[in-house]
Amino acid sequence: MGAGFIISKDGLIVTNKHVVSDTEAIYKIVTSDNKEYDVSKIYRDSANDLAILKIDPPPAGGSGLKPVEMGDSSKLKVGQFVIAIGTALGEFRQTVTTGVISGLGRGISAGSPLGDFAERLDNVIQTDAAINPGNSGGPLFNSAGQVIGVNTAISTEGQNIGFAIPINVIKEAIENFNKTGQFSRPFLGVRYTLIDQKTALLNEVPQGAYVQEVVVGSAAERSGIKEGDIITKIDGQKLEKDEGSLAKEISSHKVGDEVLIEVWRDGETKVLKVVLEESK
């Protein structure tokens, strides 16, 4: 069980990908007024923990589906009041919790509570509004009743530490989805960790994204990026922990774009040409 929210009258619903990760399962939607709908299609975004579900809307003249109003996550401030809604623990439907934005621009690994998969998510919202298993995919509202995030993960190592994907990421994905009927996002093909200034100074290496793994057959592998490289710039833009991340820079480009990636390897700087591909 998870949560979600309606974004169009014709039956599109946003949730987390990990809520609907089982491709063999049959899913149902239960709305707040206890009406049930079969999910006819699921579009999963492999670059974000995001999915769009399609249900058949009620017949004309019925109560209809009421979409949420989406806000602007670029204007968020730390300390801002927020409201989270979801199916807490998979049992308590329409649970409402409140809190504040505790941090912005966080990087986390999110995935199944069973630990069978995890994904790297960058630039997410941190909140102390209680988010529990079952809240995944539910909306995070501001005080004006606008959705500014999608609840996606909690920290199991602390209390009152929850995370949400900024709604602007969702809006961009939805805009692309409405144009193409699919999520077409650029994909580099590396797993990495960001090196901050302090770590860089201690180890006498540059700041950037330390490549932990290169995906076989990816654009990164074909361009010559190797495990152990430190990616320092993309098209001249420095990768610094306080100003962004590799994922943010890649997402600012389109599928098919050729980018210049500067890497630091064995004390030398190399510039590699990479043609970004569509994520699979």
C-alpha cells in the first residue's frame, strides 16, 4: 500500500515508482471518497522514484476527479510550514501530519523497505513532518494547499527525518510525458558520491563526483569514464556539493545532447565527449 495524488481530470495519478515496482502485480486506486478504480496503465520513471498511473475517469455527470494544485518548489525556504498526507503504515488512510522544511538540496538513497533495491535521488526536500511506510507517493503541501513535493523516503537512523521529491521535478517529467507519452530523460550511467571541499582538501583531490561504478553499455562507459574518476565539470560547470550535483547537471540537458565532461584521473585532467542517452 502507498499513497498518491490526482493531477488531471482524465485520470492521471502520481506516486513513487517503488510503490508500484512489481510489474506483475495488479493495482487498484481507492480515492478519499472510497471509490475504487482499476489501474489500466503504469508509466515508470527510471531516473526518479516516480510513476504515473492511469485510471478510467468517472462517466460524465459523475462526481469527477479533482486534481491537486501544484506549487513551485524553487521558492521553498528552510523553516517553511508543510503538511504531509498518506496511508501511514499501509493501514491508516488519509493520515495528516505537519512540520517544517528542515533542509533543501539533500542527496539520499531511496528504495524498498525490504532492501531489495535502492536509487540515488538528489536535490530532495528534507522535512520533520512524520512520514511513515505507506506515505510513499503522497503529497507534501505548503500552507496554501499547493503540492510542493512527493513524499518518498524516511531515515531509519533518526527521528523526524523524511524526504520528498520537489514538485518541479515532477512538473518537468509530466510536461515531457504529456508531449511524448513516456519519460524521456538523459542518462549518463554512473553511480557516484559527491566530494565536498573538506574531503577534497584532506585527500588532495578536486571537488566533484567520485565515480563508484560505471554502468555497462552506458554512455559513460563508451566515452571512457572509469571507476575511480572524479568528475569535476560538465560543459564548464563545476560540480560542488553546495551548489548542485551531477544528477542536477545531467537533468538540465536533453537526450542526444553532446556534453564535455572533465574528469580528474591519477593526477591528470581529461576532457571527454559524451552523448547523453535515454534512460532505460
